[in-house]
Amino acid sequence: MSTETNEERLLKESFERLESDFDRFSTYFYDALFVRAPELRELFRDDLAGQGMRFMTTLRELVLNIQDANGDTERLAELGGYHANLGVRAENFAPMEEALVDTLRHTLRDGFTPELEKAWRGAYAKISSAMVRAGGIS
């Protein structure tokens, strides 16, 4: 039995507040991403609504199982391999992080505290580094 850390609790609680409006959250995220890295637009299908739903479903899975990001990398290797096959490179994760943080700040407003930002950035670092390492992203 694992003990949930304060950061894990913060991630899960904040994600619950996002669940009521996945469409708007994912739309804002992709807009923020393409402003930061317009060259990434070509990696995505034209169906950003469907992509947004897949993004939010995967994000939910990762947040709910964040404690696994340190040990069990099977799912992260699968995600990393999938993204490597799409042409995602290691340097693409930085603008994605900033787009995610910007979207969280925009969506959660005053609820996006420095402590919550630290928790999301820490989780993103764990997840993205595991995806890069285990998924063979260069």
C-alpha cells in the first residue's frame, strides 16, 4: 500500500476541477502549444477535438497513477514510443510543459497556487523524462 504524497493529492484534486470542461481545457492547451511551437502543428491530425479528448484521457490516467511514474515505466514507455513514432523529439517537451502550465493557470485562476504549479511541474518532469528515456525519444 502506497501513501499518497501532498503533491499527488494536489494533482488529483486540481484535475477533478478540470474534468467539467475537457473540451475548453484541451482547446486552450493546443492553442497555447502552437503559439509557443507552431512547428508542432504538423504532428497533429486535423481533428483536434478528438486529439484533445485523447490528451485529456491520457492526462487523467497519468495523474491518477502519478505514483507509478517513478517505478512502473511500461505505460510511459508505450506512450514515449508512440510519440517517438509521430516524430516528437525531446526538445518538444519544454513548450508542452509551458503550454500545460499556462492552461492550468488560465483554467484554475486563483486556485493555481505556487505549490500547485510546483506539483504539476514536478509530475510533468517525471512523466516526460520517463517517456523520453523508456520510449526512445531523441
